Amino acid sequence: MSLLDFGAVKSPISKLVAIALVLAFTAGLSACAPEVGTDAWCKQMKNKPSGDWTANEAADYAKHCVFK
């Protein structure tokens, strides 16, 4: 039986608990990255190899960190 096997979840309460856990996990992951344009984000991008930057990241870095 897998955690992702929703067919095995029998009661409505169990389904709600499973959905709540998935939402909490997703919210936890999204809170890990600093907001674009903050000093923490600029430092993170400065430490990231520029070859790994996306076009949007490069534009945001120039906008928020270089041309303040």
C-alpha cells in the first residue's frame, strides 16, 4: 500500500488528512526560496554559477541587484 494510493483511503476524514498533509508539504517547499529582489536572493544568485541562470533570473538579477 502506497501513501499516494488514494484508492486505499477509506474514510472522508482520512482523505482530508492526506490532502492537508500534501498542502502543508507544498507550502513548506515554497517557503524555502527567498523572494526575488531581496538581498538574500541577490546573494543566492551571486553564488549560483551564471551558466545555470535562466533568462528570467538574469533579467531579475540585473533589475534588482545591479541597477537598483
